[in-house]
Amino acid sequence: MLVAVFVIGFEALAYVVFGLVTIASFAAGEAASTMGIGVFLAAYGVAQLYAGRMLVHWHSWARGPLVFTQLIQLGLAWGLRHSERPWLAVVMAVTALLALGCLLAPPVTRALIDDEVV
């Protein structure tokens, strides 16, 4: 589970940084939609960080949103595969698959069940 939380933390920080950079580009005169995108990405990253923190504290509800965000990231990676930066799609897909594998592993499932001792 710690591997998943580490990978998700890395992804979340990347979203927060990218969101802040996008917000800064709005200040530099970019289109107004960039502000909304930047705020969304930063909030998305903060939400992932929060859910990861809750998962470390054994809150089983946090696994659902984290699995969902990894599935979203796989979709984003699929959409970026033919972009100017195909390496970004590979990085996003690999980290999402790694996090999903860790989050859905049987030992993590057993550890998050309240009435079973691990």
C-alpha cells in the first residue's frame, strides 16, 4: 500500500504543480479557460493527496476515489499517446497501472477490511 501511496503522491504533486503553472500562464495573458483548467488540476492533485493520506491512516473509503483517479489517468494517457509528448502518456499509464496493481492487491484488500486481522 505504501508503494501505491508514494506513486499517487508523486502524481498528485505533478497535478498541483501543473495546475499552478497553468494558473501562472493565465496571469501572463493566456485564454480565460486556462484559469479554470489550472484550478481544476490543482484541486484534483490536492484531493488525491488527501485521499492518499487517509489511506495511510487505514480509512478504507479512500481506496475508491484513488482507484477512480487512476482509471481517469489511464484515459488521459490513452488520449495523449499520439500527442507531441508520447513519453508523457507512457509515464502516466505506467504509474496508473502500478498504483492500481498495488491498490487492488489482495494484501491491501485484507488490510483495509475492518473485521479481519492482518
